[in-house]
Amino acid sequence: MRALMISRDVQLHDEIAAQGAARMPVLRLPERRSGLRDAVERMLPDAPELVIVDASGIDADEAGLLERLARQYPAAVLMLLTRGQQQDVLIRAMRAGMREVLQLPLVHKAFHEAMDRVDIHAGVTQMRDGKVLAFISCKGGSGATFLSTNFAYALAALAGRKVLLIDLHGQFGDATLYVSDQKPAMTLSDICAQISRMDGAFLASCLVHVTPNFGVLAAADDPGHKVDMQPGHMDRILAVARQHYDYIVLDVGRQIDALSLRALDSADTIYPVLQLALPDIRDGRRLLDIFRSLGYPGERLRLIVNRYEKGGRLRLADLEQALGASVVHTVPNDYLAATDSVNQGVPLLQLSRTSAVARSLADLVGQVTARRVTESRGLFDRLFGRSDT
């Protein structure tokens, strides 16, 4: 959505621009006007869909220009930001057809709730029916967190989907560190403690936003709060997430508890991750036996072999025979590229565009989104095939 902001406060403009960039669809503020007179005298060549007016610098005489502004952009939604009581300005704003009024200093949750209403009014959003994809380690160290975080980023970057990753590790979850250096302000346990507030805007405010269409909900960082996290909470979180995201990727870890089990019950697809080694195969068979005992249908379980190298003593056919399940995807062994990505906290597709692992992630995105391989490759080449400058 394209917006015009009218304000003398550069910091406020930058704050709203940052909040708008974290939305999906993105709220863009390509130009700013310093006041109402500046705005009506210098119209934008392309009419904005939203006009945000900072009333804190408007006097009573200038307030009369609000109606003129509304006539200049008749299709735009008008939003007023005000400090304290500005009765004359508010009356003028109402006459001009102001749809949203927010108090300053800006409350981010209130802003996003208002923007949700604006998006619905403009017809630019619709409720989604997101798919839940769960990645789970067959054995510790199999690389499930690396794959889930980097796959989620690739899904957002290559397919343009709105993606949420939820870190379900009971303790010491560190999924955010794989793709961002931001410190989470809220965690899964914080959301569970305030589950009555759960809606799309509240969920979005709790995330580490890696890109405008990819956010991470960090794992609970305090084991003492685990008692507050109930299986029913996961039902509520996933129900809201499905409405607002195209894909919800779960990093389940290895420990299956009541919370992660409820999440697995809700998953459309489960990706057990293992390496081509006897200990992984043994633990993988145990995990698949658990899933079968829970009644999970075989088509929901899709094996991924990580750090795969051809020519070893064990073959994929040996693994499939031992587990009674087919391998749907292999990720090649590229230790240096993967280690650099993890150590820097930068998604692999940003750091090593042409690596074999990056290509493998692009192929997996193609599988999941049902795109043809050639289409998936074309997406990858357009986004990452450019030479570095």
C-alpha cells in the first residue's frame, strides 16, 4: 500500500516507515510533506491509498485544509495522529471523512490494528489458510534447526510467501540466531501468558521480523514459565497464524512434549531430518514408529537427508528400506557455507547464493509450493543469480 505522510517530525515518519515495512503487504511512504499547505500545493502524481496526517503541528487556521486534502485524494483513507485535545482539528477531520484517529506517542499495536482495518477497507488483504510444516530432528545434531530456519527464509524470499517460523525447543531454543542478530522482545512463553490477547496484530508484534514477510517467534527462554504453556495455547496460536500467514514452519527440536505433540497433530506435513549414518537411522526408525502409533498417515511424513554425499557405504535405498519410508529431498554436504551462515547469523541464501545448499533449498521451495522445477529455478536465478557488486 502506498501512503503519503504529512508531518514535520522526521523521527515519527521514520518510526511509521519502519512499522509499515514490517507489514505484509508492505506500507510504503515514498514521500513526505512537512504540513497541510505543502501537501495541498504539491500533490503527488500518483494518488496514495492512505494519507497519514500528524495533527500535532497543525493550528486551527491550517485545519481547514483537511477538507481540501480529502477532495484532492477522494479514494484515499485518511488517518489522523494527534496529541492531547485538539477539538477544532478533530471536528475538521471528521468533516473531511477521517477514518482512523490515533494518539501520539504512537502505540505500535494500535497502529497495526488500525492498518488491518485500512487494508480490509482497501481490499488488499484476505484471510489466509496457511499450511503448517514441521521440521523435527531424528537425532541431535542432524541440522533440523538450520534447515527449518533457512528453508523458511527461502520460502519467503523465493516464493514471495508470508512465512512465520515458531521455535518449539523446550529450552535453549536459538532459531532466531540462525537468521538474525535481533534480540527477541517476546517469546512463545510470553504469548502463552497473554493468550487472551491473541490476534494477528498481537502475534506480529511479538516476532523478530527478519524481512517484511518473514518473522520468527522465539522459543521460551525461561524454563520456569514452561508450566504456563498449555497444549490448548498452541491450538489458538496456530489457528491465528493460519489466518495471517501462508506457511507456518515449526522447528520442533528432538524432545516431544505435550506442546510440541499438539503442534505436530496440527501439522499438514512433518519433515523428519536425519543424516545417512547408522545412529540416525536407528533413531529415525524409533521416531517414525512413534508417529505411526499416533496414527499419522504416511503421506504426512517426508524424510529429508541432510549433509548427503554420494558414494558412501550407506545408500539412500538402504535408509528407505530400514525405515519403510521414502526420502523426498536430500541436502548436500557443504560444511563451510553452512558454518559461515550459522556463525554470522545470516541466512545461507544471502551469504552464499551459489552454494549447493542454497540450490537445494530453492528446489525444496519448489516442491512445497508445487511450482515446476523450471519455474523455481527461474525464481532463484532472478533473485540470486546476479553477480555481486
